[in-house]
Amino acid sequence: MFNVEQVREQFPILKSTVRGKPLVYLDNAATTQKPQSVIDAESHYYDALNANVHRGVHKLSQDATDAFEKARDTIQHFIGAQHREEIIFTRGATEAINLVASSWGRANLQTGDEILLSQMEHHANIVPWQLIAEQTGAVIKVIPMDETGTLNLTQFEALLTPKTKMLGITHVSNALGTVNPVQYMIEKAHQVGALVLVDGAQSILHHAINVVELDCDFFVFSGHKLYGPTGIGALYGKKHLLNAMPPYQAGGDMIFKVTFEKSTFNHLPYKFEAGTPHIAGAIGLGAAIEFVQSVGLQHIAAHEAQLLAYAAEQAKSIPQLRIVGQAKEKVSVLSFVMEGVHPHDIGTILDSEGVAIRTGHHCAMPVMDFFKIPATARASLALYNTQQDIDALFTALHRVTEMFLK
Amino acid sequence: MSDLRELYQEVIFDHNRHPRNFGKLVKANRHAEGFNPLCGDSLDLYLIVDNDRITDIKFEGQGCAISTASASLMTEVLKGKTLTEAEQLFEGFHQMVTTGQQPSFDIGKLSVLAGVSEFPARVKCASLSWHTLHAALNNSNQPVTTE
Ligand SMILES: Cc1ncc(COP(=O)(O)O)c(C=O)c1O
């Protein structure tokens, strides 16, 4: 059974105070807190296993390699990939998208080809494509959304043509919480011969992912948004696609044989893992996934959905508050603006009550442009949040209205 | 909590709700744009400088209470000042919001923003209009940012 108090016990930081108040952490879409098991796994690597991987004949190097490669297996099974070599370690979602845009894009895109993105993408799933579009002459097309923050699927289908070579789509919007119908979109995109990259940065901690069922060509996520360390994440890619792609970065580990005349490249996944990886981070990420599995994603999702509904209900008690992002399918994000109060001021007043939220454009400036607002305040949930956290949020928001709107 | 009251003084609310010298100055001979890319705040500052003296000044834009009030107070304080006096006020203001120390000379109403120094994340909000002033007086055509 899911017991939120037991879960909270495992996160040391949740016992801390901020400005004399207990920490109420509602900035989980930016990054999640880490359970003790993740902290322990990282420090155990440095305490007991520290050696470089894939290089030594000595025992310690072998142990480090085993632990590192075990983390790859954990990720593989967590997202349902068929082959372990389809999992490439990266610094995070951003680097994974850059890898695909750069490596696949340079080899495959030509003048006039189209890259289809949605209006609610994070900058990480916009700018890498803009760079490659500039270099190759490809063109970026944008799937529009409506006032609720739901993608217009009729427009989406109209934008799909034989010129569409790549669909880059976020599974869950970090700014709005919208869950996009990626399964359906992947199927449609494949019908015109396009590949699909799913940005799973915000879905990986709320949804069970099966990349084979989804049939996506690429899937990316960051460890730090999944209760794991920063600086580590993963790219999943279909094996035949990854095999056909040129290396992204070059250096040690990614080669078979180097001469000054020519080098030959290592096989997957090492072809895309040049240099010494973030070994401790990968091991920590493995531990984070094991933690999530031990709690159970279905329990986590149910708990978060109930809290989000409670928060949305509470929001009605503040007439000046308008929720931004009201899609039917949404998770764990309450993005809002308040008439007469700038989000920055909301953030500062909440902070003085120990409530941590994010204010700003959330790296999704086109979303702000669409709603004609400079910024929103965003509370985002994770498995350790409680009804008391939501109550603390709204008590603090009532203070905001007292101070600003009296 | 006392820090919060220090930050959000009545004067700040007043200038946020009713910003002074708000709007465009059609006859401006100095102009600059300022951005705070982190929060999306933007500001246009217009000045008429005559014989090294600021004879008129206005601003428009959108921002939080701190940046709006700071811009509004700045325009009030600067109107009629020489460029040398403006520069001195800039230095004094900057010192106050970063260190919390009131400068040795009188900076007038600007002193209500001293509380900002307790909120490092908000120093940029308070400084945006002043950085924009610098750009306008140096006739730089590049929009300034707080980053
Ligand atoms: C939807 C989405 N995509 C991509 C990213 C980028 O993740 P990272 O900064 O960990 O690479 C984020 C992070 O905010 C995100 O929310």
C-alpha cells in the first residue's frame, strides 16, 4: 500500500526548514528531490567502487563497469526497450535531443524537409532543431494548441506530409501539465514516413513507459526529474536507426581502432558515449528507478492525480487566480496567474512561507506568447507531496491576495 | 516575515499600482530597452536630455511590483537631475540594493528599496530600470539584459 509518510521518510531534505518554516517543495517539474537510496548508491560508488569503466583489467574497474552497465539494464527494463544497447547515457534530456538532432539530422535532413514540433515544447526540443534546420535547409513547422493547452490534432494531421521527416513532441508539457496523445501521433507520423522523438522529461515519473508499444523512434529523459542525480539521463533509440547514425561526439570509448589516417567506431551503445561517463550518476539513476519501481508508478500516479484535483478545487477559493493549462488530460502541474500580481511577487511571498514554486517562462517562451503573459507561477507535484503541502500553498496564496489585492 | 514587510512597503505597492511617468515620450532624444530574460520583464525608457540635464523621463513595460516600483521611483528622482547626479544616484542605489547599506548621501525616496538586499533573487528586478538608464545615456542601441 502507498503510504506517503513512509515515502517522505526516505527523502532527507524534506525534513529541512526554509526561512524558519518547514520546506514545502512544489517545484518538482524543475527537479525532484532524492531518496536516501539514490544518495547512498552514488556515495557507495565513490566509497567502494571508484574506477574508470570499460578500461581496466583490475577488479575495481570490473566492479565499476558492472554497476554502470547494470544501470543500463535497469533503464532498459523500465522503459521496455528490446535491446540494452538501445540505451545511450547522456547528460540529460537536453543532450539526448541534441544528439539526435545533430547526428540523425545532419545525415538525413535536406533542404525543404520538415521538422514538426508542437507549440508547447520546452526550449530543449526547439533550439537543437533550429540549429540543424539552419545547417541543412530544413524547415520547422509548429502544431498549434488551443486555449486549454490541448494540441489541435486536426491541424497536426494537416501538417503531416511526405516532407515531414521528424516529429519532436513532448509527452507531458512542463509549463501546462498537458499529456499529449503521443501513441496516436506516432502512428500518424509513421504513416507519412516521419520519425518521432518523444521528450519524456516530464512523463517518465508519472507514466509507465513502454517504448515498444509506443513505437517511438527516440525517447529521452533526465535522471534528476526522476528522483535521480543531475548530469545523467538517457536516450532510447531504435537499434537500426542508432546503428545508421554517425557519432555525435568523438574520443575515448567510442572507437575500435584509431590511426591518424582513419578511425573505426565502436558498436552501440558505446559509439555514442565518448569519454568517461558520469559513472556515479548512472548508478544513482539506476537506484532512482529501483526506488520508483518499489513504490509503484500506478500508486504514484493515483496519489498525484488526487492531489492535483484537490489543488484545482482549492484554486477556486481565489477569484483572482486563473489556471493556465486546463487540458482534459493533464498531470501534476498547476500553472497559474493572478490578476494584479506578477508571478515573481507570488514566488517571493510563497518563499517567505517556506513554499518553493517556480515562477517564470519555464523554458517555454512560445507558450507564454500564446497566452500573452510574461510568466506564470507553477506548483508541480511529486510522490512525496501531501494535502498539507497544498494547504500550505493556498494559505500562502491567500497572504498574497491580502498583501496585494486588499 | 519582517523581511517581507521591509521588501513590500506601502510606497512600493503604491508605485506598482499607479506608476508615475508611465508611457512613451514622443520627443525623447535618448531611449533604451531593458529585459530580464529570466522572468520576461521588459522595459522601455525614454529621456529628454538637455545640456547634460534630464529634463523629462518616462517608462513603459511590464514587470513585477519591485521592477515597476523601482522604475517609477527612478523616474521621479531623476527628473531635473544632471547626468553627473544621475550617475551618483545609480552608484548609491546599486550599493544599497546589493549590500543593504544606505549610501552616505541622500538618495531620497529610493531608500524604500533597501529591503531588496535581503532577497538576492530580486536584485535584478530592482536594477533593471537603472541598467536600462545606463544604456540610454550611453546611447547604446543594444537592448540591455540583466543576465
Ligand atoms: C519537457 C522538458 N523537456 C526537456 C527538459 C530539459 O531537461 P534537462 O534540463 O534535464 O536536460 C525539461 C526540463 O525542464 C523539460 O521539462
